Amino acid sequence: MSNTAVGVPVELRGVRAPFDVERIRADFPILRRQVRGRALTYLDNAATTQKPQQVLDALIGYYTTCNANVHRGVHFLSEIATEAHEVARGKVRAFLNAASTREIVFTRNSTEGINLVAHAFGRWRVNAGDEIVITAMEHHSNIVPWQLLCEERGARLRIAPIDDSGALILDELEALLTPRTKLLSVTHMSNALGTVNPIATIVRMHAVCRCWSTDRRPRITCRSTSGRWTATSTWRRDTSCTVRRGSACYMGGSRCWRRCRRFSAAGT
Ligand SMILES: Cc1ncc(COP(=O)(O)O)c(C=O)c1O
């Protein structure tokens, strides 16, 4: 094995350090439990995630020092609870690389989050003849809200198929993405198959949109990455895109989330 000047084997350059399972496990006190004489193995994280010591400490710290109404009180504890809440929102924004903290809405679980989008964005933007695309590897929480929305709005639910190895058939998914598509909702990793979907490729696949204007009326042209379709429409103030002239169009930006936040008292 040859070494580079900085001592990293050539073969390992660009390769991430292996995931240190033991170091991560050590953060989770519940994993020290013995179950029927063996160390606990826990795999149901999508349903209920175990908490590392850092989270348990933060929870105890919060309830013992500053538990109070967030955004709904004017006393000392409420102010520091609100500040802690907003600091956490900022950290989540940075972690997700979201454009603004206005796009971060806390919900109790993923089903509530998806229902929130279905009710707020869906009832606002999805109409008869529109389509919503999901994949054949989705959990119920990412199927039922869309079935109910399509039934209510007269829209159509399209399902991208998987192959015999459990991989998403990307060509078929792309063929389902047309100007009628109002929303694509896809899991990053399937709990049933273990398949990891190429989310970055899928996001790029959707469309490349440009905003332009000839007669002071902004227009958007969207073209699928494969070039299969193009669509042009006038941009109105209530459109779900946040657009700057000449820039790429980002679907479902803060304008959309503002609606979500107005819709739900549960999402904060
Ligand atoms: C794979 C998977 N996705 C989503 C969910 C829904 O999760 P939540 O309870 O956060 O709505 C579950 C719940 O069991 C799940 O197992």
C-alpha cells in the first residue's frame, strides 16, 4: 500500500472513515440493556427512535430550567424557552441546508408532517386532473394522505415501480414526471427493502425552470432534465415557486411553508 505525503493511503483518499458503531452505540444508554441474556439490538427506528444521552440531558435540562409556553407568553421562562426553540430551528435549518428558518416546521411525527403538506399545499395547489407521484416502496404514512387528497381533489396518484432487486426504476419514474405533476413524494431509504434512493438525481430529474420576462410579466419555463417535456406559465404572486429573474426556480419554498404554518396550529 503506497502512502501520500499526508500519510493517507492512496486507496483511501476520498473514502469516508468507517462508521464507528461502538462509539455511536455508547451514546445510547438503552442499548446497554440486556434482553433475554443478550445485548439489545434495536431496528425499529422509523417508528420510535431511541434517544442518545445528549438528547436525554437536553430534555431534563429543559424541563428543570425553562419549561414554558413557546411564542405564547411574555414572562421570563417563556422568553428563554422561545429562544431555545428558535436556536434549535436554526440548527435544523443548517443541518438540512434549507434556505430559511421559515421552511422548518416542527411536527410530532412524519405522518403529521406529510398530512400537513397534503392539507396545506395539497388543498391549495392540487386540482382535478393533476397528479401526485410516489413510489412502490413507500410506507403507509406516505401513501394514505395522498390517496385521500387525490380522492378529495379529483387528482390521480401515480406510482413509480421497482425492479426485482428492489431498486426504483428511474426511467419509469422520470416518465411519470410531467407538467401535470404537482408533487413527488419519495422515501430516501426503504424500511422494507433497505434500498437507498438516489435523491439528488431524483430532485435534479424533476425539472429545470427559468424565470424570464418580455413584457414585465414574469414567465416560467420548465423543462424536464431528459428533455421529454417543457411547460411555460405566467408566474403569479400566489405561485408555489420562489423565483428570482434569471435564476433556477425552487419549488415549494418558504411561500408554501408559510401556508403550512398558517394552516396548522400543531406545526410550530
Ligand atoms: C418506515 C416508516 N416510515 C414512517 C413511519 C411513520 O412514522 P411516524 O410515527 O413518525 O408518523 C413509520 C412508523 O412506524 C415507519 O416505520
